Amino acid sequence: MSPRRLGHATIPALMLLLASAVPLAGCARQAAPPGIRIVTTIFPLYDMARSVGGDKATVFKLVPPGVEPHSFEPKPSDVVRISEADIFVYTGKFMEPWAEKVISAVSNKNVIVVDASKGTKMIPAVFRDKDEPAGGLDPHIWLDFDNARIMARNIGDALIARDPGHGAAYEKNVNDYARKLAELDASFRATFSACKTKEIIYAGHYAFGYLANRFSLKYMAAQGISPDSEPTAGDLAKLVEQIKRDKISYIFYEELVSARIGETLASETGAKLLLLNTAENAARDEIERGISFFDILNKDLENLRIGLGCQ
């Protein structure tokens, strides 16, 4: 039987090869940690789940620290981990196209599967590479803070469904997370109210479309939705021309991938480089220090303040 879903139809098929690995690998695992066991895919979901679950949940992130999530491919051991969980949370089919097959292989019929994109407002994806499939939606939904609030709400609903006895605590944590998102949103709005420019040139994949839409910023990325999509020489030449024409002083580069494109644009234009972090993942030492989604976005805001010349 397939896992339970909140608001979604179940998947009838099983991936027999992966499913058969579950009981064998499960025998070798250590005793499960106490509390509600939540498995998430990427860092924003991990941060939301540990914030909403609090001390009543143990949260694990499938995508290893420092790994670019778009290139992640799950292993049979990941199916085992999901099968041993109470709740599995993923962003949606556009961020984790592999999720449906993995879910169908999960043997635990009681695991609650949460598609965190349920109820969010998504925008069309922007593609740069001919090999990227057309017609998709932009998966970076957490960079619209209204969407992030809905994602945290979806996780809270799953926790309440699994552990109704602590429902009041989960509800409070959801509301606290929403309040922090509202404060973050206000900080971004205040910062962008007085800037020399509102034009972001991003030497990475097209991840900040939601942020740009929310705060009426002009945004151009060197790559498409996937970091594997390579810009052509013509794409780079157009960016160089735009940077020079608009007298852009700072180019933003991406975490977890090579800064080669940004360095090329900087050397051609004399612009300086600043980090703009998508929050898709974090390095191992950052996670061990307890870095949060809000820490990453506040650092982004600081760099945007510098790069856009905001007061």
C-alpha cells in the first residue's frame, strides 16, 4: 500500500527494486530517535520542519550538506529513511521530479506525504538552455515569503494530523514562523524603498524570480532554472553589455556552485562580486552551527543593500 497524503491522490505503483531494499536495509539501522520523525528534501523545508516541530520532532534532510539540490538523485537508503518516517515533506514535482517514484516505493502505508507547494502561487519557469523542458513552473517558491508561510502551514497541518495531542504547540510554532516571515518581509520592503538601482544581475541559475516579483525588482540570471544550464557566449555578451550600459557596480553570485560565470562577468565589466544565497542548501558546518532560513535571507538582504546602493 502507498503512503497517506494530505490533499493528494495516492500513487498505485511500486518500484519493486527499491521497495525490496527497505526491510533488508532497515534491519541494520539503529533504534529510531524519539518524537515525530520528519524527512525533508531541501534546506528551507528542513528549517520549517524543525521550527514547527520544535522539541517534539526529529528532522532529517535528504539532500546532503553542500550538495546542489537540482543535481540530487535519491538512493535506496533514502527510500528506507522515508519508510521509517512519520512525515515526508518535499517541495513539489518541479523541484524534486524524482519524488513521485520514490514515494511509490515507500512501504510504510502510514507515512504522511506533504507536497509543500500545495496552495502556493507559482510563476512560470525561465529557461536558458535548449535541453531544459519547456512549460514548467519555477520551483523556488520559498523566496516568496507568502509561499513560505503556506509551506510552514502545510508542515504544521501534517504534524497536527500525526500528533493531535500536541496540536496547540504546533499551531503556536506555525504562527511564530509566520510572524518572523512577516518581519523579514517588512525588512526587505523597507530596504528596497530607497535604492540607487533595483536591478539584480545574477551569475547563477534563475532562482530569484519570486523575490524579484514580490519586491518589483528587475532581475536577470545567467542560467536557467537548473544550474547545469550553461549560458552561451551570446548570453554572456548581452549581460556584459547590460552591466556596462546600466552602470552596474555589483554582480551577485551563487552558493554551492562555481563562481566562474560571475568572475568572467566581473573581469569584463569591472563590477564587484557579492553572494546571493538561494537557501536551497547549506554547508555542513553551517548546519552544525544551527544556521536558519532567516539567517541566510538576512545575509542576502545585507548584500542586496550594498549591491543595490540602498540607504
